[in-house]
Amino acid sequence: MLDALYHSIDPVALSIGPLVIRWYGIAYVLGFVCAALIVWRVARRWRVSVDVDSLLTIMICVIVGVIVGGRLGYVLFYGDGYYLAHPLEIVAFNKGGMSFHGGLVGALASGIPAARLTRIPYLTLADLGCIAAPMGLFFGRCANFVNGELWGAPTDAPWGVVFGGAAGLMPRHPSQLYEALLEGVVIFCVLYALSRRLPPRPRGTFLGVFLLMYGTFRFLVEFVREPDAQLGYLWGGWLTMGQVLSVPLVLVGAGVLVYALSRRLPQRGAAGAQPADADDPTAR
């Protein structure tokens, strides 16, 4: 206990009168800004025409999809019936509660109108988004650590952190930082390195690899992450909701990757630069 690290980071970055800026909000802004820059840079390398209007359209669609999907995902997967009894709390974003899996579904769904509006094939757009998404995950998990939430299971490792409050005074795994490293840094490095190859790898490759890697990393980290208090372990004293939701990501990711490598559709550009593919309705 004496050698443990004590968490004492203020979640409020700046407070001026009634204006309060939290690190969590800054993390969202940084994540979306970095994602936009990465999408633009990779699209330029792939010779996919993404102008300022198209980039703004993509980001607006994704922001709405992530926020709405993340909130609804939390309500459905982690609410444990609370929101059925308190439906007005669903829109109480100031009280926290976002699900990555729900945000992912929302982002993928928002890609459909974004693809139609920008005339970028859906899978090309999804590939670009998956290369950029790990930066948002990195900042988001760091913000979770700053907030002292989503902590890990008790540990006697020398890097254990005492979060205090509901987490108690026992050292715990800083699982937020494990996820920031694996889901953020590692996945980004792998996907960005893959994106450097020209001509680009087939359409859907990056979506498949992202789903496979995220699902695997999240499943493994859940073994050292404390389950949500309202749910606990779902089975056998080890299975968590995060693991249940991550298995489909691995399976879908494998399927998308097989499809991408078998069809070998080229990454295609936007704004009428190329004709739409006959088998890709979202490109029209």
C-alpha cells in the first residue's frame, strides 16, 4: 500500500465562473480533430477526393452517430433497467454513461448517409474512419483515467493505482491506460502502417482489422478491469458485458476481412471523380 500510486488528478481542466471545462470534453474535441486530420491525410495519399465540405459532412455525421449511439448503447447494455423507470435520464448526458460498442454501431450507421452525401464508397469511408478512430479511443481512455472511472481489478503490481472513492483504498490496475495503449496507440500504429502501402489495400481491409484487434484487446483487458457495479460478472465470476459485446466484433471483423481479401475492391474516390460501383449502393 505504501508504494502505491494515488490518483489525485482534477477532472476539471479549467473553471471560469459558471464555465467549467472538463478533461473529458477536451478529450472528445481532440479525438475528433485528430480523426479529421488523419482522414484527410490518408485520403490524400490514397487519392480519394475529400474536400473541406466532404470532410465537414463526414465529421458531423460521425459526431452525431458516436454520441447518440454511445448513449443508447449504454442505456441498453449497461442500464440494467434503470432507464426504463427513468426515461428522461436517457438524455442526461451531463451525468455520464457512454458505451464504446454503441458508439461504434452509431458511427458505422452514420457512415451510410455520409457515404451517400460525399459519394465515397461506404467501405472506403469506413476504412478511413477506422484508421482515425484509435486516436479518439486514446484520448477517451486517458480521460477515463483522469476522471478516476472504469478502474481495474485489485492488484499488487508496483504500478497499481489507488483511485479512492467508490474504488476504495486498495491499489488497482490502471486498466484505462492499458486500453489507451492497446486500443489507441497499438491499433493506430498497425492501421496507419498498413495504410502507407500504395496502391491501398482492398476496400474493407482496415475495418476488418480494426474490429478484430479492438474486440481481442477489449476482451483481454476485461480480465483486469472491474465490471460495472450495476451488472457485475454475468457468468462464472469472470465474464463481463464488455466481453460479451466484443466477441461479435471479432467474428464480424474476420468476416469483413475475408470479404475484403476475396473481393479485392479498390479504394475509390469522391465527388463524382469515379463512377459508382454497380454492387455498392452506398456509392450512388
